[in-house]
Amino acid sequence: MSSSATVASTAGVGASKASPRDLFITALAPMVWGSTYLVTTEFLPADRPLLAATVRALPAGIVLMLVTRTWPRGSWWFKAAALGALNIGLFFFLLFFTAYQLPGGLAALVMSIQPLFVLFLGVLLLGERIRKAHIIACAVGAAGVGLLVLRSDATLTFVGVLAGMAAALSMAAGIVLTKRWGRPDGVGLLGFTGLQLAMGGVMLLPVTLVVEGLPGSVSLPNLAGFGYLSVIGALAAYAVWFRGIQRLPTMVVSFLGFLSPLVATVLGFVFLGEALSGWQIVGAVLVLGSVFLVQRPEALGASRSSAD
């Protein structure tokens, strides 16, 4: 049986046995991504979302592919391209574009719709069932994100909201298709990560050169920001993220994404001197509560049913 078939057939077998170790390791990825808003606004060149996305993905992907000697074969040319676009190329661009269009908190709030997309795509592509616990957890998580990030002076832009929703849909489709297809035979986790980062980066490179071009100068803070996002935010974080998708139910993985705005709020308080209100503390509790809710037996029953 191929690795993709194995993953598909066992997508829900271990759903009720999401180990604390796997949860913690997977949670590190969205926690790291929570720093994206801070790094983007404080370290990267202004108004260059394509450049930021390309530099984040392509170098790390090439290094991993060369080190692991991983190349797509057969149908995996198409699958790698699709996953590279959904998980990396398209998602990175939309994420950075949203961060430039909206305040970091509002960007996180718009993207909190992502678990709902995972929920419906899981029904269509993985044969999962929607449970009441899923809907409740989505509502609790979105409410928590709202309390964490909304401020009275925050303003929405139509383009920013659309970009944020598109980014959430791209990420959700990437999660579900990664679970459905698994990894190619004989390809390890780092090779699989590098394949997607490289594919996504290659897609972004020509668009970046045509639309934005290269900056006239790059400062040391810019280089530090790019290096952090490439090595920590892409190479390391995506490796543990794809590991988590393979080992955990899709809904559990998607709700871990709520940790990103939680970390972003904490970083804003610590490094930018932003105020932390009582309502934000309530929001943090709700976010953590939604992650707990989706792991309860009544929520994980959907995954078990799909494996029967």
C-alpha cells in the first residue's frame, strides 16, 4: 500500500488518541507563525508581500531538497505543485498581503474562519461528518480571537478581508489535501517539506520579479527578518506542521492555528508595548478552550466514523 493510501485509510484511526506530545510539537508551528505579524511590520521592507513570501519559502525549500535529494515523480509533480501552492506559494502571498492591508489583529480575526473551511472540506474530501462540537468550537475560537485582537480604532478594508478569507481557504485546502494524499513513497518529512517550500517559492519568484522587482537596498534588520521567517517560520515550522497533519485529526490541527493570534497578542504586549485588557485575557481563555473542545470524544467521533 502506498504512503498516501495508508494515510487516507488511517486518517481517523488514531483520532481519539491524539497524544499530548504530538499536540505540543504541532502547536509549535502556529505559535511561531504568530510572530509573523511582528516580524513583517518591524523588520521587513514595506509593501513587498511577494518578496517576503518568496524569500521565506524558496531558499529553505531548495536547501531541504538538495540535502534530502528529494524530487517529485509521476503524479507527485501535480500533487506537489498543488500542495506547494495551497500550503506555501498562494498562502504566503495572501498572508503577507493581508498583514500589509489590515492591522495584525484584524488579519488574525479574518483568518479565524479557517477551521470552518477545514470542516466542510473534510466532509467533501475525507468523508468526515460535521458534529455539534465542531460548530461550538468554531464559534468559541472565533469569539476568542475577536476579543484578543479587536480594538475600537481598527478599520477593515474590503480587499484585506477578501485576501484574509482566501488565505484561510488556501490553508484549509492544504491541510485536507495533505491528509488525503499523505507523503510519496520513500520521501521523509524534511524532503516532503522541502518539496512544497521549493514548489511554492518557484511559483512566487517570477511574479515577484515582475510585480515588485528587487529592492534597491536591504538592511541588516531586513536580512534578520528574512532569515528568521525562512529558517524558523518556514523550514522548521512547516516540518512539524506536516508531521502533525499526518498524526492528528484534521480538525485538531486546524484549531491549533488559533494559537497564532494568541501568540501575536502576547508578542505585541511584550515587545511593542501594546495594552493587554481584561477582555483580551478572556479571549485567550476562549481560544484555548476551543482547542480543548475539538479534542473531546464527541468531536473526534467524526474521525472515528470516517474510518469505520
